[in-house]
Amino acid sequence: MRSLFLLSALAIVLSAAVPRVEISAGQGRITIRADGAPLSEVLDELSRKAGIEVVYEGSRPRHPVTARITALPEEEAIAKLLEGVPVSWGLRRSANGRVGTLVIAGDPSRRPSAPPPRPSPSPARPRVPAAASYPSEPDSASYPVVRP
């Protein structure tokens, strides 16, 4: 019983000691190793290591991410990391042409949708155009005769 407790405690300590996210960056390339880490945790580490500002427009995404990305250019590494993750995102370049800011807009499926359009009110009875009214001509109208 005691050995089971020690093994459980050791497993907890080892799992805490093994980082779930490892990121290295240099020369415009990024390497990412993530094992089921929340996306926001991966992005925070990316910000620290690569110097990329991460801006969240909405709540911080907590989707678990597992990734093995090796020495890809910054933009490609970010695209690969976010591939299949239900968030909207965009990049802004800095003055030197590198990725300066990563904007995460959140999970589009969790945003409230626009209300459906309201039907236009229909009249109680159908609208019928009024009949055209022309002055009536007498049956024996006289017209001036014009000769060429």
C-alpha cells in the first residue's frame, strides 16, 4: 500500500517536472513541442521565447494542443500550431518584416450569432394596386380634322 502511494507521488512529481510545452526560437524559425497543453499556455511560452506579442480578443482559448513542429519559419510554425484549432487568428508584421503580433479572436462557434432577420409585417389583406382612372370620353367625341 505504501509503495503504491510512493509511486503515485513520484508520478505526480515527474509529470510536474516534465514540461508540457517546450519552445525554442532563433533566426526566424520556431520549434514547438506541446503535449496536451492548453493553447493559451503554448501561446504564452511562444510570446516569451520568440518575442511575438499575443493579443486575445475575447477569452483565452483553453483547447488542448499537441504539436511537434521543428524549425519552421515563424508564420508557418504558427499556422501549423493553430491548424484544426477552432479559433480565428491573424498576424501583424513588425517593421523588420518578422511576425510582431499574433491576434487570437477566440472560438467562432462560441460567439453569439446574429439574430435571424425579422419577417416584414404583412398587411391584414393583400394590397391590390388601385385601378387607373382616366377621364371618360363621350361616345361621340369630335376631334379637329388636320389636313396636310
